[in-house]
Amino acid sequence: MARVALVTYDPRPQAGRDVDLPVLAEALREAGAEADRVFWDDVDVEWASYDLVVIRSTWDYSWRADEFTAWAQKVAAVTRLANPAAVVRWNADKRYLGELAAAGVPTVPTRYFAPGEQAELPDGGEYVVKPASGAGARYAARYTPDGHETAVRHLARMHAEGLTAMVQPYVRGIDTGGERALQFFGGRLLHASRKRAVLAPGTAFDAEKVAHPGLEPWTPTPAELAVAESALAAVPEAPELLYARVDLVDGDDGRPRVMELELVEPNLFLFLHPQSTPKVVTAILAAADR
């Protein structure tokens, strides 16, 4: 019997928001595995007792990135971790977009400003400011040139907290074509979804946002699939990936570009694609048996 840890976070006093986690745990048990839902920062967990530790919904990791990557390294030293610790460390910092662009992957143009660096904000057109370590649109906001002073305060707040800032042009294609998420599991396309724009004009960077508005199933185009596969091929240690989500938007030329590459704790949206649950279970059990 395979022992699998499905890793999440402790959201208390709020209730957990990963609706897929209990479904996946039960499906693994029905397939003959022992599946436990555990918090990544629970010091009493014996990680070596598991055949496979699968990071699922550790949705507080971006505010605790150093602690989280150290945890991943510790777990990987005693058992099999998915995704691997090196991939987690690489993907936890969105400066990976620069590496993807250098490898020829179409991406949203991005500039980075570390604490202590003077940020250069666009003087024309809409743009987005967000942290290089972030999830769920936390500390992200959309600005016009008229919002320059607010954007400067936003940057100052992130730098004061030790966060590197990202500045990107606001991709207008999101407003018409939405953002498409292509999910891969076990090295194969699992399913795809589309959502509406997350960042509304005038929403404060520290306001709570709906991370996946208007989510619906999506059939990826050949061009979208090609860009997603090129992004995954450029990831260090890519053959070791158990799961991945590639978020795409259309550039001004109408062609898909990578907005983000989620290799740490992407929501699988199994509630939207229940037919994918058996495939996920099969891939997890295969990984646990290696």
C-alpha cells in the first residue's frame, strides 16, 4: 500500500478553501493507497514515512518563501517530493519568466526591481505591479499613468517587506480572451480552463481579490498547447515534473504568451473537471511506486 502525503496549509481561523483535496484523498484511498492531508509546517509530521509527498494547496508559501523552500529541501532529503525541491525553489521566484524569455518562450514582458533599486514605471498605457513571490493576485494591482503616486507607494510597501517587485504591461487581451490555464499531470495535458481578468481598475493592491473569476472549461488551441509545452521544456529538471499549470494570455499580436508557470501549488480545478480525478490518481500512484 502506497503512503501519500497531500500537503496543504493551515488557514485557521478561516476554513480551508481547497475543495479538491478531500475528493483527491478519497479517490486515492479507493485506489488502495493511504492518503493523508497534512500541513507543510507541522513539525510533528514524519515525512520519511511517506512514499511520496505531493504539494497541493500550500497557499501561504509565497509570504514564507525562504521557510517553504527550506522545508522542501528537507523533505526531499528523506523521501520523494513532487514537484522536486529544485523546481520548487526555481518556480517560487517569478524571475523565472526572464529565463523562459531568454530560452525563446513567448512571455509577458517583465521588469524586476529588488528592494533598494529605483523602479521605473511606465509613463504611458496601463501596467501591473506585483511581487516576484506571490500567489492569488496578492499585492497585485493594475495602474494607469494617472495612478503613478499610488503605484510608487505600492512599490515602497513591497520593498519595505523585502519583496522584489515585477512591472508588466497590462495585456489587453485578458479583457477579451481571458486567461487560459493548461493543466498537465504525469507529463500529459490533463485539462484546461479559462477565467476572466482578475485585476479590475482601481482595486487596491492589498484588497482581497477573487483569484479565478468566471472559471469555465476550455479547449486549448494548437498554438496554446505549443507555447505551454515550450515553457515546460525550458524548466530545469522538467522530466521530474508531476504536475504543472501554464497560464496564458494573448499578446497584442493575438498570439499566446506565458503569464505565469505554476509548478509549486497550482489549483487543479478538479471540481470543474471531475473526469480528470482518475488520471491524477493514476499518475500519483505511479510516482509513489518509483
